[in-house]
Amino acid sequence: MKKLLSLLLFFIVLNLQLNAQHQKVKHVVLIGCDGLGAYALPDADMPELKKLMLNGAWSLQARSVLPSSSAVNWASMLMGAGPTVTGYTEWDSKTPEIPSAVKGPYNIFPGIFGILKQQKAGERSAVIYNWGGIGYLFERAAVDIIVHNNQSGGDFFADTAAIIIKTQKPTLTFLHLSEPDGVGHNIGHGTEAYYEELKRVDRRIGRVVNAIKEAGIENETIIIVTSDHGGKGKGHGGKSLDEIQIPWIISGVGIKRGHKINDIIITYDTAATIAYILGLKTPQPWRGKAVTDAFK
Ligand SMILES: [Zn+2]
């Protein structure tokens, strides 16, 4: 009986500690690097990203949904479910080709920004995106700050995200970067030019990491870096692992350090993990699961 009581007490204390850990997280920053194949990371000169891996938890075997195309996967990442449910099935889907299985209060399939606004109306969110196609895949009316234009390069979007993080400190920030996908299409995946571009992508990630530090919110922030798909030759959309396997890196308060994640991760687990961190209830149609192996 005594043993049972102390065991019970142990679990209660553990649970309190976990809750306390979660309460410390006030900000999530999601960086999506278009076309960053997991295959490239071992050879990539990306010190900022590798620092996040060293200080956080990571998988290089996370998977895109099929087809390994852009809008399909950004929709899945932000909407917590795959294309048969969300209805976004093409590389440039602006509206679902299959009617979404359900529509949320914002008149599209319910995504992470919608559930944040619904469940915690006072919390602010920001979306800064490089590729125009992103603009159709989240609930715009639920997002407080939206930045996009067709003229600027990746540095502008990284710098803008940095400024927003420092000045506005949103609860949820999503930064979409168009590279290295552009170089993958124009010159080729796995080429010297692709790896050169990765250095620039890494510097952009570094600017956001620095902004989190400069904002003084390092100890209450979790950062996730991932991608929509990899690539092969000058394209993607197919079924090879080079196209399907994406990096999934998470770092920050309450996250294991230097930990290779053993959980199977599919891109729609990203939305579910953010919901888990922010204490949001996930909608029934979601299929993603929180990547709990990443957490202490
Ligand atoms: Zn893409």
C-alpha cells in the first residue's frame, strides 16, 4: 500500500512537472524551407540548423504526404491531416480539388491558426511567406499579421520574421522560405548550387534564431524547422525517398537535447505538435499526432 502511494505521488509530481514545463512555452516559431530534402543534411554546410539539432530533437526520416508536391504538403502541415481529407491535392492547389471533408468556422478545412484563434482569442499569430501559394492554405482571418509580396527574396522574409518576433512576440509565427526549392528546379537537387543555396537558407534560419534571443524569449519558445518535400533531379512530386523524406527539427524549452526522434513523423504531425505545445484541442478530422518523443 505504501509502495502504491509513493508510486502515485511520483506520477502526480511528474505530471505537475510536465504541466509546468508546458506552461513555460509561450511562443512557437515554425520555419518551413521549401524543397529542403532530408537527404541533403548530412553533407550540408548548415551550422545554424545543426546547432538546433544538437540542442534539440530531430528526425531526417519524417515524411511528406503524397504526392510530394508543395501546396498538398503545406496544407497538410498546417491543417493536421492528409490530402484525402483536406482536399488539397495539387502542387498549386488554391481551392481543394476534392471537397474538404469538413469546413471549419473560417470556411476552409480547420488549421492550426483557426484553432488557435478560436480557443485562445487573445493570442497573436503571424504568417510571413515567400511563395504566393501559401496564401490559400491557412485561415487568413484568424491570423493577426500576414506579410507577403512577389518581389522580395528570402532575406527579406527572414528579416521581416525577425522584426515581427522581436516587436510583436506572436504566440505562433510561421515563416515560409521558397528556397532551396527554386534552385532545385532550376539547377538541380543535390548539385553544388543546391548546397550553396543551403548556406543562405541556414543564415536565414540563424537570423530568426537570433531574433528569438534578442527578443528575450529564448526560454519560453520552441522552434520547429521542416520542409514540404525534398527532390530529385530538377523536380519532386514522385515517390522516391529523396523526394518524400523531410527534416523535422524541434528545439527549445522542454525539448530533449541532441535526441534522434524515434517516432514516425508525417508532415501533418507538425500541426498536432504545435497544438500539443500550446495546449489546444485538436479537431476530430485531424489525423496528425504530437511528436511526443521529442519532449522531455
Ligand atoms: Zn515545395
